[in-house]
Amino acid sequence: MNKTMATALAATIGLVGSAAYFSPWFWRHYRMSRLRREVVKKRALALTYDDGPSTAITPQLLDLLRTREARATFFMLGRHAQQHGHIVDRVIEEGHDVGCHSDQHLNAWRTLPWEAVADIDAGYERLSRWIQPDSMFRPPYGKMTLPTYWSIRRRNAPVWWWTIDSGDTDNTLPDPSHVAERLRREGGGIVLMHDLDRTQPRNEFVLEVTAALLDVAQQESFQVMPLSEICQ
């Protein structure tokens, strides 16, 4: 084999290896396409909050959800849950779902594979007071690789992404009404929001978006439900 052929073969092997390593990206799009159809069929709204709990906004969200008689899903970081166990207790007591979002929020695409898997395991371990080893999971940044995919598969845990991003992590926050109108146009959705400690404007934005989404759900007769009530 000459040098040119060897170089081409090495490049091909590298491309195939990379495609395999990041192949859960394709699974994500397949799964969420199916779930998007399901939420529209059910005319469902699933409010989801990542990275908490926090003392700054999570109790305010719980107050709002209780007032509106709505249940949501909280994908928690293990380290934050351990710090604010009393808030996790309240989330559970008030009928909301709790899922794992890892421990330190490591991006699997930018982390050594064994460290990303260990971060997931640590998240489940710290959350073990409140959830089971096969409880739902949302990948940090929405990113998975083959090692993190298999670490979740061995748990038999359902993985959830989202169909609508609220934009609460964007550099410039969108108008809350635009997020709510997208829900109306799409006929239902799984909405991504965050309840970690951040600036007051971002906390207020999340509260405003939540209220606006619930208004649309009431107007359009959408079912507001935690993810556990949407098909796996």
C-alpha cells in the first residue's frame, strides 16, 4: 500500500470512527421527531427546567405552578440537589417529575468519555434520595456520545430533549410572547427552560415565559403534563 492510499484509508477510518462516536446525534433527532408528533397528537405542553434547583427561582416557579395547577419536569444537577435538598423535597411533594441532568454539567462532546460517564453516574448517585437508577435523563447541552449513550442504556433510563427552546440562555433574551406563540403554532411542545441561580432579568424571563405558555395552554385547551405522562 502506497503512502497516498494509506493516508486516505486512515482518513476514512477516522471519519467512520467520528461518525460512530457522535452517532447518538442521529438517534436524538429520530426520537424527538417521534415525540414531537406525540405531543402534537395529545395537544400537550411539557414545561421542563434544567440545571437547578436554586433558592433564587425554583421556589418562585413552584409557587406559580401551584397557583396555575400545573405540573412540570425538573432535570436537576446532583450537586445542586444535594445543596438544596429541601427544595427537591418540595418539588416531589407537589407532584412534579425529577430527572437527572448529571452532576457537574459536563459537555460530553468536549470531555473525556470516562469523565462524562462518571459525571452522569455521580448525578444519579447524589439524586438517589429522590429518583431511581432508571429515572429520566437529559444530557447536559443536549450532547451525547456512544459512551454516554451506553451508560444510559444500561440504566434503561429514558432520555429527553426538547422541541422548543425558550432562549433563556441566549445573549439577548427573546420576547416571552414569541415563545408562547411558537407553542401555539406548533400545537404543543416540550419547552426547555432553566432554574439555576442567574441574574434577576433571566429569572424574571423564565417566570414570564412559564406564565405565557400556561396562558396559551389554557386558550388552546392543551394538556399541561410532566414528561412521565408522555409516551416513552
